[in-house]
Amino acid sequence: MILYFGAALAMLAAWYFLLEAPLGRQRVEISARTDQARQQIVEFRRIMAELPVYLETHRSLEQTRTDINESLYAKDEILELFDLITEQAQTYRLEVLEISPPVEELLLLNNLMPSPDKPPFLNLTIKLQGGYVDFGRYVAFIESAPFFRGVNLCQISSPPDDDDAPTSYLLGFRALLGQLEASS
């Protein structure tokens, strides 16, 4: 009887170590994975619940960005004005060395909301090189352009010892933005 009892106990121990222990570890692993999957589902549901708020916030920010970009229309007009000034200078065989608007005016234009009642102005200074006659024709073009609102400065300088060197010009004027269409 002790022998049968010892054999039964040995079989129970063998069954436990060969079958039950590996299955127990698998159950623990499956339980851990199940808990992890539940946590992922809870996180997914939380994210999905916040998704409409996120999308609405995203749409709102995109609309705000679009509104701000539309209010910065002056930037595109400034670039168009620079292109027009450069193209016309090349037409009159002048070399544009620099176009410089005052930084404070650019910052002011950046913060200014466009208004049809108060169009924005910009003071520009252009450094050029070329001939006298070409410069005179170019100034005539600038003064007849619809964006022109007055000369701020005009400076002509040529090197004293070299007659073949190009003459340098500095032309400053006030431009009305939004008036390029009539000249293009």
C-alpha cells in the first residue's frame, strides 16, 4: 500500500511538473498578455474619444493659419513688387545690387490687418548700377507706376578716377502695396 501510495504520489508529481507547471506558466503569460491587450484597448478608446476634439482643434488651427496667411497678403505683394522693380531695371540695362525695405516697416506690415480703406505703404531703397540715360528712363518708369507715391532720396555717384566704371545710383521711394495690377 505504501508502494502504491508512493507510486501515485510520484505520478502526481510527474504530472504536475510535466503538464501542469508548463500550462500554469502559459496561463500566467496569457493572463499578462490579456491584461496588456485590455490596457491597449482602454488607451485606444481614450484616444478615440479625444479624436473629435483633436480634429476640431486641428481644423480650428488650420483655419486660424489660413486667416493669418491671408492677412499677410502684403508679403506676396512685396515680392511681386521686388520682381517688377528688378525686371524693369534689367529692361533699362541697369543692374540691381540691392532692394532694401526697412525691417520695422516689414514687421508692421506683418502685424497689420489688410483694409481697403487704408492700403499699406512701404519705403524702398534700391541700389543700382548702369548708365545715366538708362537710370533716367528707369526713374520715369518708377514715377509713372501706379504703386509710386513719392521719392525719398536719389543719390548718384561715380568713381572719380575711372570713366569706364559703372555709375552707382541709390533711389528711395514710397510704394503703395496692392497697386501692381495696373502696371503688369
